[in-house]
Amino acid sequence: MLNGKKFYFVGSNSYWLPMLENTADVDKALDDFKASGMDVLRIWGFADLTSGSGTQTAFQVWSGSTPTINTGANGLQRLDYIVAAARARNIRLVIPLVNNWQDYGGMDRYVQSMLGSGGLHDDFYTNANIKAAYKNYVKAVVTRYSSSEPAIFAWQLTNELRCKGTLAASSSCNAATLTNWVNEMSTYIKSLDPTHMVSVGDEGFFNRAGNSEWEYGGGEGVDNEAYLRLPNVDYGTFHLYVSAWSKTYAWGDQWIKDHAAVATSVGKPMVFEEYGVTRSTGQRLTVIRTWHDIVLANAIAGDMYWQFGAVLPITGRTHDDTNTIFTDDAEYNELVVQYVPRMEAKNA
């Protein structure tokens, strides 16, 4: 539901948008995105650096154990521009506020800066000082925008939280560790902004006792269903990378269906938030066609492929991680432009 109406949508991810250093590129990227018919775009809302000089985007700069929020031209002003530009185009943004991985700083930046070399990844979820630093950053970003800002679709706690990241996890980290943190931080964001939705940004792993598959058995400390049942989490998320997870495409078919079943059981929406099939497999079109059909036939509210690629006037082609679908790719029309009205037909 969005504004009291059913809202089934197609969107994508462009993590790189806030990292662009000129507004002409931002405008072209958003124009191309809007031209596709898509509604919702997920971008990084974090950039934790240890140096904030020059033109590189830095939303928060660490000096020793002290973080300073950068509200300057290469800081949150870049996010401001994107929010305003998205609003002008009726695009809605999903904004995760920290990364599980070290790209653009991440949780490990907090841990290493505040605890030194002895810190473990899951200290991010339990250390009082680290949690306070994260809340400070969250407050700075969330309260920067009106609770009625139409360009904000959802605030997101993380990108892909797990017990471990680049740093290792402690032996005590488990599903309760992460669920308690999600409950605390989702409640905190709602206290700052009760209007916008909150989601977790998790990969959708389950915590089902006795299941030997790591994606289902709780080994990463993630519990997708438990998060969805929390009062201040508005919708669920899940990701799918069969190559990286050493799975088959058919396994991915069931992964989608299982998350649709959770959505139905809990009674909240579920978004297929990241997925990709590498170009080199030669199977991208066939596989994603199948996944689209499964999404359309099941209780999946949103479909956001990884990732949207554009050709920009200054930067040129945006980052290509081999999952990227560019606007000039042969598959773009079928997998994106033609898919949008098929998904939106579920709103009828």
C-alpha cells in the first residue's frame, strides 16, 4: 500500500548515484530511469571515509574514533540534490543508511575506528558507543528531510546485514543479536519519522532450525520472517545471486516463492530487492523471464533488479559489475520497459 492504495512496482538499484560528482550526470541518470516507467530507485545513503577532502562523496568523515557528518558540497548536499531531482520526476527513493560490507565504509568502519584492530563485525550491533554513533548519523540524514517528503519511499537500516562482514563475527552472534538490533533501530527511525516506511535491506535469509542450507538455517544470523513481524518494519526484502551462492536457477525459483509465502503469512509486503544474472552466462533473458513470471503469479509487491545502468554525459557508462542492465542493452526493453506495465497491472 502507498497512500492508501495498492502499489505493485518495478524499480532498480543505482548505488552509485550519490557518488556522481556533477549534477548533469545525476539528471541524465534519473531522466533515463523515469523514461523506463520505473517508480522506485534504491541508492546508497552512506559514504563513510577517513578523509573528506577533494570532490569524492563523503557523507561522514572519520578522524580516529570520531565521526563528523559532512553537510558540505561533497557531502549530504549531494543527497539533497538527488532527493529534489527525484521529487521533480515523481521517483521514489529507498535509502539504506549503512553497508554490511566495507564498500563506502560500512559497519566495519565504525568498528575499526571506535574499537581498533580487536573489533569484530557484530560489535556494530551490540556496542553502545557504536550504536550511538549510528543513531547520530541516522538522525542527521532522516531529519534532514520532511516526514512528508514524497521522494522518500523508505528508510532502510542496512544493506545486507549479517553477523559477519569483511571482519569476522564473534561466536556469540546469532539471529537474536540481529533481530534485537533491527527492532531497536527501526523503532528509533519511526520516532524520528513516523510517516515514511522502514525496511531492513536484508538478503532474505531464514532462521529455520534443522535446515542444512545456510540460506535457510540461520547461519548468517539473519531472520527475514522475524524482521517482518516487528511492529516498525513495514515491508520485507530479499536478494538473489545464484552464482555467488553456488545455487541453481531452479533453486532461485523456489527462493522467490518462499518469500511470497512469508509475506502472505505475516500480512505485509515483500520486495524482491536485488537480483542479477551475469551477462556472460548467456542465460540472463531466459532466467529473468522465468523469475518475472513467478513474481507476477505470487505475493511479491516490488521487483528491483540489480542494477540499472546508464550512459552519462560526463562519467560515461556507469559501473558494470556484469549484472548491470544498461539502457542500451538488447534485453533492456523486454526485461525493464515491457515488464513495468505487466507488474503495474496487479494494481487493478
